[in-house]
Amino acid sequence: MNAARSKIKARKLNMKKATDIVIAIGIFIAVVDFAIFAASAVASWGAFFLVFI
């Protein structure tokens, strides 16, 4: 979440504008989802290659 916060601050988004809020939500979701699901995706691909290779 800190990475998302720093990316939002780097873009200097105005949280009073609806378009900037949507952009901030998109950044947050992208960063947090990557952090949560990256480990499981790597494990899934590893299992796939173990089974089929």
C-alpha cells in the first residue's frame, strides 16, 4: 500500500476531482493486486511446469 501511495503522490493527483480519484483507485488496485497475487501466480506456473515437463 505504501508503494501505491507513493505512486499516487508522484502523479500529484487532486483527490477532489472524480477523474483523479478513479486514476488513484486504479493505481491502488494494480499495485496491491500485483503484490497479493504475484506469489500465487509464480507457484501456479511452477506447478504447471512440474506436471507437464
